[in-house]
Amino acid sequence: MRRPRLAVRTAVLSTLLLTGSLSAWYFTRPTTPGADTASVVSDSRLPLYQWTQGEERVYRFVWDDLQRVSLPLPSAGESSTLDGTLHLEGSLTLQALEVRPTGTRLHLALKSLERHEAVLSGQVLLPDAAAVAAHLPQTASAWVELDARGALLAVRFSEAEPPMFRQLTQTLAAELFPTELRDAAEWSAVESTQTGDVEAHFRFEGDGDARLTRRRSRYQKLRAAGGNAPFQQDLRSLTRFERTPEGRMAGVFHDESLDASRTDGGALMSRRMRLRVEFASRQLKPLLATGGEKTIIRQPAQIAFEGDPEVALLRSQADGMTMDRVLQVLSSATSAEAIAGLDGFVRRAIAALKLEPERVRELAVRFQRKGVSPGLRELTMDLLAGAGHAEAQATMRALLQSPAAREHEASFGLMVQRAGFLREPEPETGRMLTAMNAQARAANDVGTERASAYALGGVISHLSPGDPEVATYARPLEAALRDARSDEDRTHALRALGNTGLESVLDQAGPHLRAESAEVRAAAAESLRRAPQEVATRMLLDSLGFEKDRAVQSALLDALDARALDAADLERLRAWVVSGQLASGAESTLLNVITHRLDGSAPIYQMLQALALRPGQQSSLRARIMSLMAQSSAQRDG
């Protein structure tokens, strides 16, 4: 029986807003008057800029920013791409509100905007002057806090400033003022930015140190990569901070090009940023009334998301798709394959269904119409499973028990398995699958029994191990393995149990790693992918030591790839590979294990060396091996 793959799973809660990959946190605290951020400052080079209290300086600016971030989805090999485009041109003002030995506070405002193009995943955010006035009003302002050296400490806002203004001016301030300054001719530092942590080299140049240049060379971490995930990059970045002979800010010129990809070659993010800020005029003005403290404080690298981040992500994923359009496409299509750009349609349709859950019943009406193809009904189940809310699950249960679902038995089994993809299954869904499994077993309906078992395994995997329902749902799966009369029965029972991720799977599947049937041994290996005990990893490595069958070796390696492997595990795997026990045809699966752990360590590099020496390889496989060797070697050399 084929096991279905949900076309699109729920994306991680992450999105773009014009200039950054945005998470969902920010903090606020009251101002501490006179907070001392001073340090010893030389008269020769610092502070970076001189400011006169009350003086307002006007700067013309042009800001072009294009960014694309690929967000991985839980299903392997799938991603959701978010695009942001920003083109702004106009004038900004900087007025010194406070000039102290310990630092400076500047008033930043957008004086005018002659050009205002902002697009997020196809949605125009600033279509007209009214939108600009609402989101980027001239009355809005930020306080830019600089330390005694002139380095950026934080940007402050009040609740009155619109969210878009806060996000844009925070990013703008982070480009206007460095965060790392030293009283030296040149130095290197690691900057923490909204994009990530980046290595940078600074140098004063020109007569009287009139210019500070910053060259960024390598991102150590990228927010878009998540955590410490390895990535490859091509970075070109140069910034010039210009100042007048009197030490005033004359201009900032920033260019950055970044292309980053995952170690498997998949796109991660691309960014092209160009910023030009040049002095235009100045005048002394009365200090503006503050109108109260600005209590929203954001540090330069802090990522903030305004509003409801989940709704924003869904709207971005929907990319203009509505339930009206979803229903129209499903009504006019003769098959799922006939829908243009099917993967993109599914992703957008799931987002639309999440935004309009009350319209889920309209999908049910189309599902039950006579003559609807099996593929379209399976697609409907994909949408319901992807949406996963209470309305979707209730509709899914009703449809799976309807006569229409049974019109094509092979398709029915695939639709039942969609219930196993629900990320937050309701108790009613688990009980329905349990009853369906019992009825199918009593009626000797093998297809439905197996399909419901797979789905039950998926449901269990999303429940807490202490949930009282777990034992109830797992009981028929354990019985199926215990009562299996054939290798085929055992194979399906092991896979269904493996879906659960329960501790008990270890004892139930372990003995079958030495079964006579290669299919059963492979299924036993698959079932240990998610076993929580560390001993499962050792059992899989032990099995590799005596396993000769290519398909079973691939299953064992695939299961190991899904688990955490420490240095000792990788050393055992290296010894096995170097000894020549890898069956011909299993190289690609081993490369997957290596790719997801690629570094310059000896076990990784030596496994690649051993693979490179194997005869009779296809050119594409050899090219992949050599590419990984080059990357590993580069990391070995630092």
C-alpha cells in the first residue's frame, strides 16, 4: 500500500516584513535617566560623529532592499518562499535631543517620501499617499540612543508610532550607526544584526580619518537558518561612514549582497541592499516636546513582530488566495493533476482555509458530488489535514464516514491516512480511527485496517506519552503485530507502530531486525527512526554490522539520519564504511546522513574519502561526493 505524503504541512511560525526575517518577540522597559554607558574615549577618532544639542540635520536617502527567504516545512524537501521588496526615497531628519559625556540621544523622523514601494509576498503595503500617511506619518519619531563612542545602543519608540514605522526605522538606524566602535586605526569584530551574527573589519581612512569603512566578510549565524544549522554563503558587503572636517555626519553608503544556501544546496536566503544617505541641510530648532517617554526599546539586533504573527504568516502564505478562489478551482478541475502549480495552490489554499475556517463545509459539498475524481477527493483531505482546526477535523471525520469516500477503495485508504498528518488531533478523530480499525479487522477489510493503523500511529505521535488515550489507540497496533500471520502483515504493523514514536516500539521492533524477510528487517529499522531511547541508535548501528541487503542497509541509514548521532556513533559508522561493508546502491542514503552533519571532523571526511574511491559510480553521485569533500575540507582548514 502506498503511504501518502501530505502535500504541504504547516510552516514554521516565521515570516518577512520588508527587511528582515521576523520572529515574534520584543520587550519594553522604562527609561533610566542618566544611565551611564560611558567609557574612556580618545579625542583623536571618537566619537564617530559630533552633535550639537538642538541642531536638526536633514539627509536625503535612497533605500533599496530586496530579500527572499526560503522557510523549510516539516515535510522533507518542501519549503515556502517569502519575498520582500522595498524602495524608499525621500528625506529624514536627525536632531540631537541630549548630548552627554556618556552618550547622545537623537530624534529620528521621516520628513518626506517621494518614492514608496513596499511589497511583501505579492502584497503591496504602501499603494498610495493615504497608506504612507497611515503607516509612515511625518509625525512619528524614534529616539536613537548612542554611547560615548557614537555606537548604536538602542532605538526607542512609543505605542503611538505605527508598527511599520517602528520596524523600518529600527533597521535604518542599525545601518546608519555601527554597533562596534574602537579608538583604533582598524579592528575586527562580530556584529549582531537582524540578519545574523557577522564578522566585520573596520578601518579609518582619508585625511583626518574622515571616513570609516566596514567590510563584512562572513555570517557566523543567520536568523533564517535557525539555531546553529550549517549553511554556505556568498557575501559582499561594504559600508562607508563619512564625516565632515568638523566631525559631523556627512553620509552613509552601504551595499550588501548575500546569497546563502543549506549544505544540501537548497536555497536559504538572498538579499540585495543598497542605502545612500547624504547631508542636505541643517538648522537650530527648539527641542521638540517629547510627549512622554518612549518605552518600547529595541536593541540593534533585536527582531520584533508587530500584531498577530500567525495571521500575518497565513496572509503571506495565502498570497491573495481566498476560499472563493479555492472552491472555484476545485469545481472546475477534472483532476488534481490538472490544477496548474499544484504544490503552490495547496500551500495557498491551506492558508486560505485557516483564515476562513467557517467555510470548510463548502469543501464537503464539493467532495460529495457525484463524479468527483479520487485525486480531487484526496486533495480535499490534504487541505483539511493541513488546516487542522476543529472545523476541518469535524468535516474530515464526516467525509471519511460518507458513502462518497468509499466509491474508490484504493483512494479511500489514502484518504484515511491523511488523518495521521493532523498536528493537533482531536479525541474524536482518534476514537473514529480506532472504531474504523476494529470494524475493518472484524470484516477482514485489510486495506482499511492498515490505513487506519497508519493514521492512528500518526495521531499517537502528536499526543503526550502520558495521555490516557495513547494506550487505547496503541492497543490495536500492538495486536496487529502480535497476531501477524505473514511477512506482509508484520511489515505494515511495524511501520504503523513506528509512526507512534513510543518507547514500547523498541522492544516490539528490535527482534525483527534479524528476521528472515528483508522487507520485515527494513520495516523494523524504519520503526526505530523515532524511538526515544538512545539505545535504538546502537541497535541500528549493530544491525549495520551484519546486514548485507542494500534495501535494508538504506532503511537502517535512513533511520540513523533521523536520529541524533554523537562522535562515537559517527566513528562507528566511519569504521563500517571504511571496511567496505556498504552495499552498492546505498551510497545516496549514506550521503544524506553525511550532508546533515557536514563538518570538518575526521569521521565525516574519511567516509567521503572512502566513497570517492568506490568504482563504478554515476557522474552525478561522484560530483555530489566531491562537492561534500570540498566543503568538509574547507571546514577542516578553518
